[in-house]
Amino acid sequence: MTTMTPRFTLNGTAAADTAVERARRASRNATLPPSGPGPTVTRVLVTPAMAMDWLDNANTSNRKVSDAHVQRLARDMTSGEWKLTHEGIAFDPSGILLDGQHRLWAVVMSETPVEMHVWRNVTREALMAIDCGKPRTLCDVLRLSGGHGDVGTTDMAVLRAMLGGLAGPVALTSSQAADALGKHAAAVKFAVEVLPRVRAIACASTRAVIGRAYYSCDHDRLRDFARMLGTGVVPEGGSVAVVLLRQFLCEKAGHSRQAGHERYTKTQRALVAFLKGEPISRLYAATQEHFPLPEEVAR
């Protein structure tokens, strides 16, 4: 049987290949779970060797591997954020893997043993019910975990854009999102509140700039900027930068990553000009981060 090894980039191609080979060598002494009467579950410390053995010898008919999902799980395992849940690994009565290949690949790639619940003797018919429920969103997970209030998709979009900055929104695991929200909840809330929903204007990119500026700029000035940008009402002698930004945002609406980047960089430039009272005649994109997050300043 041939096992398809995903093309991971967690630690670079060479590191990924090395992790797989180490686990494969160690897996020669590992064993497949035994068969028995009816489904049973045990709590097991799954090592890279065990995971590699199961992937090599029992993973015969699973779906295509998602590299991004494996990388997210592996980051949690490496950082110690992995949590034992009711979900885990499932084998049929013949020892064929039915569920959990992404978790197993993450163990191999992170080279980190983690505890999981291992189900044995799960029938093939049960496969029809695996992963068929409504998946929880990241917001659902954060609300269920408690301590973060009523987190919405808008909050998460702003948070991801804030963390990414000039590089663009970042992908977050639930543990990473919880940690980041714990640090930046006030900034996210401020950005969403001062720039309420206005079509083409109040998007994650523009709010992210305000959220970042929350840490280093006068909040009343940020409120003035957001109010003018959102309403289009700019006092006589007010900032031309706000007018130029609003015109750009209304004319250049779009959902591509490039469009989001352009909105972010021009919002940054407009806010800098507004705060400094610069009389600009054209709105160019910012080429550097003007509003670093506290953790970026500390580096």
C-alpha cells in the first residue's frame, strides 16, 4: 500500500521530510490496534512513531489531506496548546483508519506525543455520521470556552487583520484566537464601535488600522476620524485625507486579498495625515507599519 505524504511547509520541506522519516523508522516497533467485540475507547499517548505506523498501514481510504489544517494542529501541539477532547482516532474492526488522519499527521510533523482518545471496532456504517454535524466556527468555540463575551465574525475579522498588519489577515487556531483576543479585545471593540457598519467603508481592513492605532493615538482623535470617514461629513477646513480615503473606499470595493491590502495601506496613510494635519493632495499607500501592536514594539 502506498501512503501519500502531504507537502507540508510547517518547518520547511527538509524539516518536514526529516520528521516523517524519523517517525517512519520508529514506527517499525509500533502495532495496529487490536480488534475486539463492539466499539471501545481508550486514552492513549500517541507518539510520532505510532502515528506514522497507523498512517502507513491503516490509512487506506481517507479524504485528501489539508496541509493548512495539519499545520494548525501541529502548531497547537508544539506550543502545548493541544487539548484532549472526545474526538480522536477511530479504526474499524479490521484496523483500518476511519477518522483522525489530520491529527496523526500533526503528531508526526510536530514530533510531539499527545494524548488522544482512540476508538476501536467502529463500524463502516458509522463512517456516514462522522463529521456530518454542523461544524463550529471559531466564534462558536470562543463563546463556548467562556471569558470572551459574545464574539462575532466581525470581531474575528478585525482581530485577524490587526494581527496580520501589512502582511494581511492571519489564520488562527482556536487557542491562538483566544490568546490574541485576550490581549486585544478592547482595541477590537473600540474599532468596531467607532466605525459602525457602513457599506464599503467599515470593513476589517479599515477597522484594523483603527484598532492598531488604539494603542498609540488619542482616542478622541480616532473617533473624529472614524466619524468623518463613516458619515462623509467633514467640517470646512477638515482633513482632505479623510475625503480622499472615503472616495477611494467607495470606488474600489472588492473582496480579494489585494483589495484588502490596498484598503489597509491607504487607511494607514490617511490616518497618519489626519493626525498630523498634513495637507495631502493624493492618497498613496503606506509602505511601513505606522501603528505597531504592543507585542511588536517589545520585540
